[in-house]
Amino acid sequence: MGKGDLISHGFIFARGGSKGLPRKNVKSLAGRPMICYSIDIAKKVDKLDRVFVSTDDDEIARIAESQGATVIERPSHLAGDSSAEWDSWRHAVEWVRDQVGDFQEMVSLPVTSPLRSVQDVEAAMFKRERLKADICISMTEASRSPYFNMVREIDGEQIKLVIDPQNRVYRRQDSPRVFDVSTVVYAMSVDFIMTHEGIFEGKVVAIEVPKERAVDIDDIYDFMLAEAILKRVDEVNA
């Protein structure tokens, strides 16, 4: 249950449509629909009072309910390819406030990161609360660096580094550490969601997640990687 006066709920936002990997939210990953992984983790986090799934899709809704989540029916205008995730967050907040009651923290666990751990979620919630931040996101160390081996095109011809360092960098190890934002977890203040328009408008902190738990499934190659990792974990634990 929520700690003290802070009521926290887990949310999974799962549209029926997907261009990169059709029907990915219900695609069988190691024998289970992908959405089940996010629901399972949310249910294991003690500080999450309830788990909600926002969807426009009947099959996703049936699976979510069978796994013990409460379904929020998402309007079609919030479920298109160009629909803003932030608007879906706000719709979910308003629905829960109306149907369940007020709460202070939303923890979003995207379906596309099925390899996250309970500890990742708890760490994000703890860090946001400890540092009084508006949102805590997750990140993993990037393979490429804008200071070393990421370039941009100038006038359609000349190539330059994305960021020109003050001192010459010969090795990636000598450049500042940079990170990729992952979809492992977003722990957010509900008031911040309802009064702002984007993540980086507020005080943002982050937890670092190792790459093996930060696979973000957008296409079949990401899916194959996640499946290989899960298979390896099963072999080690057997």
C-alpha cells in the first residue's frame, strides 16, 4: 500500500495499434503476452496501491483483467499513431480521480520494457520522493556519444560532431558519459502531469538501468533480443 499520505498507482498504457511490430502489446514473448510482464511487476511493487491498464483494444482489456488489473477505456482520439502519450496520462489521471479517488503519484510501466525488475521501479519511486522531483525516469549508458562518434550534416554536405568538445577527444572513454532514455519506468507527480506539457519542464531525476533490463521493444530485432535474454535467464536459473 502507499506510504503515509502518498498514494501511488501503477499504469500501463497499451494501444491496439503498432506499426513497428504489429500487435506487439499482446505478442507472445517466451510464451506470455508482452503486457503480462508489466502487470506482473506492478503487482509485486508494495508501494503501488493498484494497477491500471489504459487501452482502446478489447483483447488487451481481456488480458489485463485476467491478470488482475483495472481497465481504463481509452478514447479512440487518444489511441492513434500521432496521439500524445501525455494526453493519455492526463485522461487516466482524471478517470482514476473520478472512479477511485485522489492520488499523488503515477508510475508508468510501458509494455515495451518487459525485462525491468521490481527493484528498478522501487528505485525510481524512492529517488523521486527523496529528491522532491517532479519525475524520475530511467536511463542506460549510450553506445554512442555526441562528443565522439555521433555526427550531423551541415548544408547537406559537410559532417561535424553533434557536440564539439572543448578538448579533443580521441577515445569514447575520454568523453563525458551520456545516456539513452529508456522506457523501464516513469515515476511522476500527478500534479505535475496535470499542470505541465512535457517531461523536461520540471525537475527531472533518473535511475540508471543495465542494458540487459532496458531493452525497449520497437521492432522484431528488439523482440528477438529480449527473447534471447529471457531464454538465457531461464537457463541460468534452471
